[in-house]
Amino acid sequence: TPKGSCLESVKIAIDTGYRHIDGAFVYYNEHEVGQAIREKIAEGKIKREDIFYCGKLWNTCHPPELVRPTLEKTLKILQLDYVDLYIIELPMAFKPGDAIYPKDENGKFIYHETDLCATWEAMEACKDAGLAKSIGVSNFNRRQLEMILNKPGLKYKPVSNQVECHPYFTQPKLLEFCRQHDIVIVGYSPLGTSRDETWVNVSSPPLLKDPVLNAIGKKYKKTAAQVALRFSIQRGVVVIPKSFNSQRIRENFQIFDFSLTEKEMKEIEALNKNVRYVELLM
């Protein structure tokens, strides 16, 4: 994000009523997020315990001995004492080191053999140390979740699994599996996503142009985006829409004054195309 835009956006979001902030070391703006939170605390607008901050363990930091120092580095950047949720960002690892995206001379990613169960034990130790109130995962499929859930001596199970989830990618099987295990699905890209070809599958049509979402929106005097967000929260999926536009930040929050009928929920569920916008080609 351009310098300062994240700081301003987080402050607007907190003033609007947002309390859950989804961050990550690799977004390179945690210093601004932390500053925004601290400024709002100083203003008396919020207390630290009102904010639910999620941080993420990056792919180059999976070896168990790197987990706690990585989280401590995040806390230092944020200038906070703890995060509310710390998650393993991806169930695969890159070669540890200073390069965020390590590549060889041919431009190919350099991967690292990883033991997710050992990484998870280091995450549990972070919770025990009070550095993270809760721990979870992201982009894990059922098999990878089962590996953690069935781990001998499991101390804490993942409280959440952050995955792509929206009307074109509804994740019914994963959602059901996570429900059975009391794991909350946090849906990223709940409005579809940007049309940046470097990391997005642009062959799928833009979600917010969908005629069904727009028709339902018309009925409630809401935007297609508000309908998409409402759909997710009515399914019990946590949404983390990204925006740096003050009007849209406020709009995305205005989804608690209407609800969709069962028929409308089924119509939206039927839009599922089982395609990811974020293909995670790495």
C-alpha cells in the first residue's frame, strides 16, 4: 500500500465500527496498522481488548525454532503485546532466509521440506507464552487439517481456517468439515478480487457484476458487494473484505440491517462455479 494509506484506512475502519483486522508480515504495512490501533486507543475510541488482530506466519518461517522469533518480530513492528490470532499462512514452506520469495537462478521457487505438526507445536508454545490468544491456519485442505487434528499430543486445535470463500467458490465440503470440528472458516476475497493478472485467475467473470447479486441488491437497496458479504455471514463464514476506499469501507459494514431469505440464500449458493480467483500457483 502507498505510504500512509493503510494507516488512514484502519483509522476510518475503527471509527466505522470494525474490530477484526486481518494482517500479515508479508503485507509490509503492519507498522501502520499498529500505529492506527495505538492512536485510536490513545484517543479513547477503543481499548486494546476491543480489537481482534490476526497475524500470519510466512512460508520461510516454518522451522519450529523460527516460529516464536517471527511472531516476536511481528509484535515489535505492531508495537503490541500480543496478537488475538496467529495463523500458518500456507501449508507449504519456502527455504528459510531473508528472501521472502526465494528463487533459484532459473526464477523457480526454492521450497523447503516442512513438518506441519512440528510447526504447529511451536504455534502452541506461542499461545502458552501469551504472545497469541488463539492459533489457526490458512489455505489448509481437509487432509492437512486432519494431520493437525489427529496429531498425537495435540494441545490446541486450530480455531480457524482462512480460505478463499465467496458466492463463486462456496467451499461447501470444507465448510461442513470445519463445522464438525468447531473450526471457523474465515473467507478471504469475499467480494471476488482485483483483476491483477499476476496473481488472479481473470478468466472468471467479476463477482460483483453478477446479475443475481445485483437483482437481490436492488430489492434491499443494497450493492452486490453488500449482498455477497451478507450471504457469507449468514452461512457462518467470517468475512475480511479489503478496501482502502473510505466510502466502501463504510458500505462493507452496512450489512447488519437486512437479511436474505432462504430462497435468496439458495439462489446465491447456486452461483458456485468451484473456481478460485486466487490460484496460489506457488
